[in-house]
Amino acid sequence: MAALAAVDSGLDELLTLNGFLQSHASFWLWFMLLTMIAEIFTSGFFLGALGVSALLTAGGAWLGLPAEWQLVLFGTSSIGSLLWIRPVFVKLLSPRPVTTNADALVGQAGTVVVQVPAGGIGRVRLKNEEWRATSTAALQVGDGIQVLAVQGNTLTVGRV
């Protein structure tokens, strides 16, 4: 029993920084603030996930959770935060690939300006540019098309 009291006293001293802070909740809030500031200088939202856990633990400390249980709460919530919250933030903050050049043409809509015979070559207009085009079906001038693929400077199109 004396050993448990010594451990509890040591945790109290640790979580109040030898009396510098007035409560355990203050320790966890300061810890959260420092991890969030450190997160600004790192990538991957690892420290931010620990900051979320520290905030949750500060709530537990404010509700009167004993020091040992605060550490257990911090440990389990850290694991949970790294497994579930971090992937969400990483996905939200990751840059999305931007299609460029020929890849950006796939899916665009346009109109036929020179008849496209089935299996032959014609011309289509996308926005303000004309392109060589081929199609499996015959397309007449004025038909709406959608780009299905790009090979070199020739578009494979289909009817909209």
C-alpha cells in the first residue's frame, strides 16, 4: 500500500510539475498546446493526434480521474487517435492529384465539327480547340461527344 501511495504521489508531482501547476488538467492542456505547436513544424499529424489525446485526458482530469487512470486514458486514447483520427486528417490535408496535359482531356465534353466516320478520323471541338478524333460509331457535325481516351494527338470519343 505504501508503494502505491509513493507512486501516486510521484504522479501527482509529475502532473503538477512539482506544484508549478495547480491541477492535472492544467498539465494536460499545456501538453496539448505544446504538441500542437510542435505539430506545426512536423508533418503527418502524429503530434497532433497526441494533442487530441491530451485534450481528452485533460477532460478526464477535470472530472476528477485519478492520476494512474489519466495515464491509462492518455495511452489508450493516443492509440485510438493514431489509428482513427490521424488517417482522417492525413487524407484531408494531403494534396489531391491534379490531372494535366492529355490526361485532363479525358471526360471532357465537346462537339463534332467535321464528321467522324465509324473507325475513321474526324475533328471535334473541346472548349476553344479542335482535335483529331476517332470513334467506334459514326458521329455527325454538331453531335455532342465525350472524350474517352487520348493517344498522341488523337482523341477517342463517344456520343454523349
